[in-house]
Amino acid sequence: MMAVLAVLALFFPLAAAAQDSYQRLGTYRIFNSYELGYRSVFVAGNRQMYRSTINHDNGLRLLEGLLRLHSGDGHGRYFDEIVIATSGSGGDPYQANSLRLEKNRFFRLDLGFRIVRYSNQLLSLSSGEHRQNTERTVQNYDLTLFPQSRVQLLLGFERNNQSGPAISSENIDVRREEAFPRERFFVFADDVRRRNHVWRAGANVTGWGIKYSFLQGWDDYQEETRHSQATAETAGLLPAGLRRADPVSGRTPFTRFNVHTDANRSFSVNGRFVYAGGDRSFVLDESISSLNPVSGVAVTRQAFVVGRARRNQGTGDLTVSYQPGERWTLSNTTSVNLTRINGDSSFLEVRQPIDPRDPGVDTHFFNLLRIRLIANASDLNFRLSKKVGLYAGYHYSTRRIESRDSFPDAPLYSFDNATHAGLAGVRLRPRPPLTLLFDIEYGRADRPFTPVSEKHFHAETVKAQWKHKAWVVTGSFKTYYNRNSAPPILAGLEGGPAPVHSYESRQYSASVAWAPPRRVALDAGYARLALDTASGILNFPAPGLPLVAARRSLYQTNLHHAHGTLRVDLRKNVALSLGYLIVKDTAEGSNRRGPAIPFASSYPNLQFDGADLVNAYPLSYQSPQARLTLILHEKISWNAGWQFYKYAERFSGLQNYHAHLGYTSLRWGF
């Protein structure tokens, strides 16, 4: 349907314009703008990486299109405004179309249609393989009745579908069975079929300075992906026999209710309540046969998963703000979140022939997961003078997690954690063009649930802004640090001491913008992220070495990002735009200890130094561009542009590419 709208947007105004000097149609004013052009791409290097990141191709495109009709006095006979917009039509991997139709005081209709074609056939970090060549279509329909009245009725529908071929892999770890090696992955061919539909209905009511919003919706999800034998063009294992079916379907009704008072009052209350109660059924029937290279006997592993899960989640927020005077502002927010997942989920694994060392049958059951989170945040802002402002806050949260697997009469496991955080800040304006901000946060948690959760953490932020006439200059620095040891329950899973997780980041940024009334505009910026992470999570087993619980995975990045754009009107009818973007990760960190050996053949920079895995991926991406615009007529302009893409990995080089994208277009506006 949106393709028809795009064609109407292109041809309908032509006839109208011919009758009324391209400006009026009866009592309606018409505004149009279309950019039709041809794009040409030359790619050298790894084209699959280019397709997964840029994915533009050769061809004629309607780069942008806009049709807008609106009544001059706001009292049109059939409608007061219609807006049709399109971009990327004609074959782009990312296309968007929209329609807005409005009749004042009666209705407003918004339609949207988007297409995203995604291709990913990149190297995987481990021995597994994952590829996609899918298309996702998203449609949304929203109708608002009586949009300018105190009572508004809302109706909506959204459709989100994904389909296309893909490849997935699975690591099947059968104990002491050479037919299913732990370090190898089995590869399957997939025909992806996912569907998601959402219906909405609600109302907005305003009265006595209070706005009430109510929305009821139903979210339906269904997945019927088909699996089959993959082709021989893969580095993974191909099973000798395969049967796999794993359909999933479910419905989640949800309710949302909001209350907002006038923010200009000295005392205001805002509340929100959301509830979702979902029901989902799932089945997995999988049978895989693989040949044992030692005995020559085909070993079959069958897995059956059957379940029905019910998820009930409710969230409530209440914010109370009080402003006794111009200098003081106090606010308190209380939040409660309750999540309960229960149902029957059973897993059964059977292996044939049975190995005397292993019974050949595994069974697992799941019954209940319940999470309760209560959080409170109190904040105070005080303006000491026109040049000095102070801020302080205290945030507290308590979380309880309860879980029960096996059968309903099994014991219930519970876990409690409380987090305390104090915040303080100051805002300074020593001179009117200059503003300085400083914030600090310091927090503690008593029993984090996971090794990467916050335990001992603090953050400091400094920001500065200088604004004078056409100049705006900003700068900021933020550091964050968190250190956490694993919960006692995870300390002895593989023996040895508990893993320790530490995370430290430093962020720097600076930008400058200059937009004088003359024909020049400049915008430039630089940002840097330095990140060091050392975690006890064991991502991969080291070849030929036993599992070690204390082994760490180190991740290091030192990411630099710089950009700049310049627009210059060379003459009255000639404009030049220049831009440059570079992103570079030097992958330097404080955790690197010394020489290391490559761990994965596809990613040599994933290294093992004898004790820990070192993850560091130095790479760079840069893209200069230029665009020349020549105004041929009051309503017609010609554009010519060029953009260069270069992606380079210093750790592998297998996915490097560079591409030249050139285009020429004609823009017609009336």
C-alpha cells in the first residue's frame, strides 16, 4: 500500500501544479520536494562486510520525496492536512514511507511502512557460524479521534514480520562422546519466519489541570522457523541426520495508565502503572545423528523440550515534586516492579547407543522465577545564586529473586540484594557565556546477583559549555568504576576461588559548532572511550588445558571518534558540503601483561597469555564525503556527491574493505 502512496506522491501533484502554478489546488496549498538520482558503488575487499554495514547498491532511486497539502484557513472540506513522505524507494535496503491525514477537531491518521533488508555472513568469534539474509517489514497504523479535544480516543495496530534464509549453529556437549566434540559446532540451514502483531486501544482525558492516559493492548508473537541440512560450504560439522522443529507462539495483553499534573504548579504528581500478562507455548523436537570417528558408529542425540510459560509483570512509578520557591526543587520517585514467571518446562535428552560410562538420559525441569524490585530516589536542587546551583540525591533499591526448578514441591531458593547510592553536584556560571557542571555518584550493593552487577561503584562527571553569538563549544569527562566478586553460590562451580569482575571506563568529548548568519556553517567533535574489563566469566575453554574457575577474560578498548562537517555557499546558487568521520580503536588497556598467543584462527587477536584470555580488536573506520549543489532554477537544483568508506582490522584483515559511492540527483521543489 505504501508503494502506491509513494507513486501518488510523485505523480498526483504534477497535474495539480499544471493547473495552478504549482502552488494551489482549490483552497489547499501544496508543497512538494523530490530528489531523484542514480547511485553507483565500487567495492574492493570483503563485500560481505560491506553488505552488513552499508549495503547500498547501484541503481536509480527516489532518494527523498515529500508531498504536503494543507488548508489555508484550517477548515478544509475533506481534510486539513495530508503529508506523504518517502525515502530510499526503488531498491534501497532501508526504505521508509509515511502518511499523515488530519481533519482538525475530528481525526488524525498516521500510517508508516518500513523495509529493512539485512545481510550478515561475517566471521564468528568461535567455531560457530551465524548468517542472515533476511527482510524485515514494519507497518504501523495509528488513529486519533478528536485530537484537539479534552477527550481523545486512540486506536492502533502494528505488524512486524521477518523472513529469509539464515544459518545457525549449536554446540552439543555430550559427555565423553567423540561424535559430539565439545569444541565443534553443528550447522543448520534456517528458513526464518517470525511474525509479531500488536493491537492498541485507549484514551487521553484532560481536566482540572490533570491529564489521564489509558492504553490497552494485545501483543501476539509466532515463530515457525524451518530447519534443514546445511550445504557443504561451511567450516562447521554437518550432522549425518537431522530433524528439528521448535515452534513458539504466545500472546501478551498489556495495560498502561498514566497521570500527569501541570508541571508549572508548585506541587505536582506524576504516576505510571504498566501491567503485562503473557502466555507462551513452546516445543523443541530435535534429533541429530553424528558419526563417532573412533568406533565408526553413528550416535543419535534426541532432545525434547515442552513447556508453557506464564509471565506476569507489573510496574508502578510515582513522582512527587515540590517547588516552594524559585530556588528550591524537591522530588521523590518510588518505583515497584514485580515479575513472576511460572509454568511447566521440561527437558529430556536421550542418546543412543548408550555408553556404559554415561546413562544416556538427562532430565531438567523449571517451575518458578519471581523478582521483586522496590526503588526510591530523593533529589534536591537549590539555586544558591544566579551563578551557583547545587544538587544532592540519595537512591535506594532492594531486590529479591526467588527461583524453584524441578517439581512444585521442590525447595524455593531466594536471594536478596540492596543498593545504596549518593549523588551530589554543582552548577556554575562564572560568566554568562560559560556553564560548568560537576557530578559525583558513589554506591554500594551488599549481595549482587551476578558477577558483572554493580557492587562497589563510583562515577564522576565534568561538563563545560561556552556559548556566545554563533559559537557553541562543549567539553566533558566522565569516569566510572565498578568492582565485584562473584556471589558465594557461584564461587565453587568449577573449584578454586571466586571470580572477580572489574570495570573501568573513561569518556572524553569535545565539540564546536559555528553557524554565523553568513553562508558558512561548521560542526566538529571528538570523543574517546577508554575501557578496561577483567571478568571471571570463562568464555572459552583453553585448548589442552583443564577448566580453571579463576581464569579471567580481559577486554580492552581505546575507542576514538572524530567528525567534522562544513557547508559553504560559494556563490548565490552554488553550495559545497564537506564531511569527515573516523572511528578508530587502538585496543590499548592497562590489563595487558605481556606476550600472548592467538586463541582463535578467525580472530588472531583473541589471545591466551597462559592464564587469561585477552580480547582486543584494533580496527578503524573512516568515511570522507563531499556534496555539490547547483541551483539551476528557483525550484530545481542539481546535486553531485561522493562518499568513501574504509574499514580495516589490524588483528585479522580478512574482513577489510573500501568502497566508493558516487551519486547524482535532481531535486525539484514547488
